[in-house]
Amino acid sequence: MKERSLATVSGDQVAVPAPDRLIHLQFRRFAGCPVCNLHLRSVVRRHQEIEAAGVREVVVFHSPAEELLRHTADLPFAVIADPARRLYTEFGVERSFRALLLPRAWAPIVRAVLSGVREVARGREHLPSSSPNGGRLGLPADFLIAPDGRVLAAKHGEHVYDQWSVDELLELAARTPRTPPANPATR
């Protein structure tokens, strides 16, 4: 993977890959997506644990920055707006009707909507746009990227709530060697 500096919705820059840690690059759907919010709350709850494992979270949405700001301002990690879906294309992250239609997605969708309604009523979240930029049929994806740019692990979701859990991410990070394999020609 080529080195790049990505602009976050807060105006900061984040290096991908990071020179000193693993990057968990996760692709979500649209600003305010209830299913994405349900997952991201689990990441927020364990963010210190993720950071202690040497992993930096970078979350990409296909919404414009101005839409994302009202939904992600309090997140403790980098959020990237990619309304043109350039990163989605580069990483092969797709859209599909199966995002919402696979029966395995229905329980998480119901749980996310109920939780989202509760959070909106409490003033902790905002309702998503009725016609989100990029549509509602996006699939999630996760990538674990080494400091040298190698993609160490990847998961392309089959439905809206098919991503790594925090436990799976921490297990992958713990099993990941931090230095590139030796080049046989240089031994």
C-alpha cells in the first residue's frame, strides 16, 4: 500500500500506514448510519485497549465531511470523508442489496435502529439523512495495515453488520509480527 496522508473531518492529517503502529482501516457506510453507530460505540468503549495494543483506528465513510461532523465529532479516532468513494474503490469495498437483505443482517439492523432511536431521544446522536450520500447499500470492510504498508488481514463484509469485533481486532493485532519478513536475498 502506498503511503498517504488523509485529511480527517476535524481538519487533522493521519498517516496511512503509520510509521509506529498498526492501522485498523475500517470502511463504514453513511453519516448517522444506525448500524455503523452501533458498531462504533463498541469500538469507542474499548478504544484505550485498542490503542494499548498498538493499533490506530481510522474510519472511512462515503459521506461528505460536513454531514459527518455532526455525527462523529465526539469519536476519539480519525474519521475520513470519502464521498467520491476513491478509497472504497482502491480497497474493493462494494455496495450490494445483500447489505440489507441477508437474514443475518436483520437482527443487528433492528438492534441498531432501537438503540439509535434511544440515543437520538437522549440527544446523544442525530438522525441520518433520509437520502444519504452514496446510498444505503454499502458493505463494511476492515483492513489491518502494518507500518511498512502491507495489508496483514482483510475482511470484506457480506452484510451491513459483518465486520471484525473488537475482540477479533485485538486477536489479529496480538498475532501480527511487527517487522516485515526477512528478504531471503539479503540473508
